Amino acid sequence: MITGRGLVFASAMAMLAAICVAPLVVLLTAPAWVGRWDAYRSAILDARQIGLLVNSLRIAGSVAVVATAIGGFMGFLLARAPIRARNVVRLGLCVPVLIPTYALALAWIFATSLESFAARLVGLDVIVPLTYSPVGAIIVLAIALYPVPMLATEAAVRRIESRLEEAALLVAPAARVLTRITLPLLWPAIASSALLTFVLALSDYAVPNLLRQRVFTTEVFTAFAALYDSTRAAALALPLLAMALVVAYLIVRRSAGVVDVSRPSSRIGIGFPGIRPLALTAVVCVFGIGAGLPVGTLGIEARSLGAIREALARSGSAIGESLVLASVAATITAAVALVLGHRRARSTRSLAHWADAALIALFAVPGTLIGVGLIELWNRPGLSGVVYGTSAIIVIAYLARFMPVAILIVSAGVRRVSQSTEEAAALSGAGWIRTMRHIVIPQIAGSLVVAWVIVFVLAFGEVGASVLVAPAGHTPYPVQVLTLIANTRPEHVAALALVQTLVVVCALSVASVYLALSPRRHD
Amino acid sequence: MTSALRLDAIRKMQGGRELFSDVTLDVAAGGSVALVGASGVGKTTLLRIVAGLERPDAGDVWIAGRRVTQSRSILVPPHQRGIGFVFQDLALWPHMTVGQSLTFVLESAAPAVSRLEHRRLVDETLRLVHIDGLGDRYPHQLSGGEQQRAAFARALVHRPPLLLLDEPFSSLDFDLRHEMRTTLRELRGAFGFATVFVTHDREEASAVAARTIALTFGGP
């Protein structure tokens, strides 16, 4: 007999499979359907492919190293340094990961242009060659992604049971405890976050596109959008997907002993009261470079409030539509994530590891690949063709990209809720839906809000998939900005990017206020 | 004769209320004292003050004739106090084998001593706590009783003159608890260290210590 719970779970799973997995399967099998087996061979042996691989790995690897060095240090400071208004500081330091990467890349272009202050200060011959260079891409992506290892490191530091450090403090000075006890305990979390940063850098499309770097994601776009060669796109997809899978497996394996084993430690371990000035300096510098500098550069480049008003007047409808589409995607995603995140949190350890690996791999799939896969899947005669011609396909693209990360966030929230609270409800006669509504959801409301906001913000800035699937007349705002760059005045583009950034910051602020004021915050 | 531990009028506030005050205690070298009291009375906090992991609000702590804490000031950091500590939850380092943990303690507490001597001390300590042959195991590869013995080995490998024990047997079954009490007596006989043993069980207190002091809310 099919229960209500089984039906809901099956529907959510079917949605995940149809939206996230099916486009990739269609994309990867496309050459086989048309007998182009050589595409698979060229995916591995092609000299051009190997060159792309080296370039992509070099940029993504450097980003992972730089972002992890910055993020790891900041995460440690956030956990251990005596910082006032820690939640506000953390939120401020997270701003770069939520600013669309295209806006950061634009700010970089403006900041290193001929007329820029940096060029005048350091010298044209030093700064200008960096604008469209691998170094530029590495800097921009490292700024965009350092919050990932920062949050992971902070969480890992807080999870270290303080007694492990105290036991060492009885025989060794703090510096030795830090290197021999604390850092080895943190290492799995730091390594996992570095791997995640690596795949996120590998899957970014906007930064290499704007900074003219030839990497897999830009080649996929060129192969499909310019050359209409879906088999070439499939060949380019193979190494990316393989890397996403390997990295996801490594992350889950490395995190196995770290992610689930304990709640945050009840006491803080080694404290560093003397490093407050260093911590404050680091926070100011990183916030200044990560958020202040990009927003300030865009503001200066936009020149006046008039330019922003003009941008709003010209693109107001696109902003409105993008906000609606991102909201719809975030709401659907939160609903699916509630069901699947709960199921993942309550599954066996081995199943949970495989589920996490699959979800991380799906999240790491570049937007351009998802875009090509969605076109292959939906651009057909009949009902799918009708859907493909509407803005619903953009929502589907957002779901395909961000549903996995929402499931991971919600499942982390559910894991912090004692299973016995649900069992007590079940023993009292409550059914699954009633238990979810009255017991689970109130306890994980914070995680659901966080998942909603993150998906909303990421969807609002998404370009990799939506640049390919957006139907005529329904171009999302960031895609519109990206296509305007080549033939619009810089101040107009800067104003558009600034508006988008301000919308993101507003959404974050509202969510933060809600979470701070929420009287029933259990998770 | 110099005391192994002396507490002079220790006072501690917690959450705006007085946890205990005027706690005075003298433990002779090689002596043993058990601190008993109900949950939340501050037994563990007092032990942490002795170790230098927490500051009192008033009072002095003396270890081996040396003042180590004066009122709110930590005069001697924990690692220079020459104490061993067995935590209630053992706090074994999950990323180190038992042998590595013991070596880490020796390298930190006695860096001038040769590696050969470190090795000898590790082997001897493991033998004395009856887990010789388990030095290459990680904590999760040990049974509950073996973990308990590994925690004792780590606390004693550098031969401290004072051992602090925070309800170390609370999670053990009756037989194992009895066995560990015997081991503790054997170790005291072998090394001659003084002990301060925290427990809420009066029967256990009289079994492991020559003197029992009851800690009540507000002080002894």
C-alpha cells in the first residue's frame, strides 16, 4: 500500500531525477544516439581538450589554494578571536559569495582599466596586463569563493571538542597545541572545502567569459551557442562531470569523520585574546577587498544616482521578472529540499554518504552543461516544446542548478534535530505529514529560510544555464547585463551590476533580520 | 613536607551566582583526596581551576610549593604545572594512535629527553596500565575499558606528581569500574603521585581516596 509519505517522497525523487539528472544523461548520450562515437574518444585524447583541461585545472586549482588560505584563516579567526558582533561580521564577510560573479568580474575590469586609480597608483604596465589574464580570473574567483572554506573552517573549529585541546594544553604551549592537535583535527574539513571551492571555480562561466579565459565552461557555451555542436559540448562535458564526481566522492570520504560526529563544542577551546587587533585588521582588509572594493568600484563607475535610475527604468521589468522567477524557484526548491533533506538526514550512514556525494556532484555541474542538457531534453515538439518556449524553462534551469545545495542545507538542519522528537510524535499517533508540520518544520525553520535565501540569491545571479535556455522576450536580468556589456556605455553596465548587487544585499539583510528576531530558532 | 596541592579560599562565581567560596584544601605529596557532591555543585570547575583551565574569582592555588594561580591571575600556565588529568569523557585525540598521543605528551613535557627514553617510557606506561601491544591503535579501535586505560596512560606518561581525575569511571560497568580502581591503586603504588578524584558516588570516593571532602552548594 502506498502511504502519503511514500507518495510525497517518490514525487520529490522523480522531480530531482527529471530536473537535475535527466538533462545530464541526455547530454552525455547525445553523441551515441547520432552515432558520433568519436566524440567520446576526443573527450579524452584531443590535444585541444588536454590544453583546455590544463588551463581549467590551473585556474581552478589556484583559486582553491588562494581562497582556502584566506577563508581558512578568516574562519579560524571568526571561531576563536574575540570579535564583537560576530554574526554581523560573518554576514559581511559572506557578501562576496552572494554577489553574482559577473558583477565581481566587471568590478575587476573597471578597477584595473587604464583610467583606474589602481593603474595610476601601481603603474599601467603592472595593472593593465592583469585585467584579462589568468591571474585576474584567479583573484576574482578567489574573492568570490573564499567564504566557502571560511564557513566550513569556522564550523569545524566550533565542532572541535574543547577537552581535546585542554588535554594537550596540560602538557604543551598553545602554539604547539594549535599545530599538533587543532590543525590536524581541522584538516579534513579544510581539505573538503578546498575541493568544493575547486569544483565551484571549475564550473563558473561568467568570470572566465568576461576575462577572456578559455576554459571548459566557456568552450561548452561556444560549442553549443555559436557552433550548434551538441556532440562537441557533450565531449567537453565528460571531463567536467568526471571531475565533479571524483571531487564529490573525495569530499564525502574526507568529511565522513567530521561532518556528522558531533554537535558544536559546548566550550571554546584555545582562546587568543591577544589577537583582537590582528583579527580586526584582517576582517577590515578582507571585507574591504571582497565586498567594499567591488561595490565601490561599480558605484564610482556608475558615476551618479541618475545612471542607476536610468538602469532601473530601462531594466525594471527584467529585474521584476527575474525576482519572480528566482522566488518561484526558491520556493519549489525549499519544498522539495524539505522532503529529500529530511529523508537524507534519516537514512543509514552509507546511503547518506552516497546521497551527499551525488548531491555535491550535481551542484558542481557547470551551468552551461545544464543549459545544453535542458535544451536537448526540452526543445522538442509537443508539450515539452511549449514549456521550453516560456519562462518556466528558466525556473527549471534554476531548480536543476540549485536544488542539490538546498537539499544539503536542509538535511544538515534536520540532522541537528533529535530523531526521538519525531518518534515521540509518531507514538502519540501523529502521521508523517502532521509530524513534519508540527514537529520537524518548526525546528528547522531557520534552515529552510537559509536554503530559500541562498537559492533565491544564486538564482537571481545565475547566467551559465539561463544564458542558453532563456526564451526570446524573457531574458533574465543578469543575462541581459552580460549581453549589454559589449555594446553599452560602461557606466550603464556598472549601474546595472550595482543594482543587482544591492538587491542581493537587501535580500540577505531581510533574511538576517528575520533569523535574528525569530523567537523559535532551534536550528 | 611540601604539599602536592594547596587551595586557599577559592571562590568561583558562575552566571551571577556564587558557585562555591572559601574552598581550602591541602593534599600531601602522594596523598589522595576525593571530592564528592551533587551535580552542578562545581566539582569539575574546581578541578579545572587547579589545572589552570579556568580562573577563580578569588583565592590562591599552590602546586608543589609554588603559587600557580593568584586570585584571577594565572601565574603558571597549565602545561608548566606538572599535572596529569583524566577527563570524564577521556578526550582522547582521535587523529593519533595511543603511542603517538603518549609520545606527543613526552615531546611536549620533556623535550630534552632522548627518543629512546621516550620510547621506553611509553612502553613502560602502556604495560603498567595493561594495554601493552595496543600502542598502534586509534581510540576508535579500542574498547571502553581500553580507552579508559589509554587516558590513564596519557595522563601519567610524563610522571606528574599530581593526578586529577574527573569522574573517570562514571561510564563503566560495575566489573570494569572495580578493575580500574585496582589499576589506579597499582599506579599510585608504582609512581607515588597525589590524586584529586572527583565523583558523585560516596562509595567510590572511599574506595579510591584516603580522605573524602564533600562539596556543597556555596562551598565545602
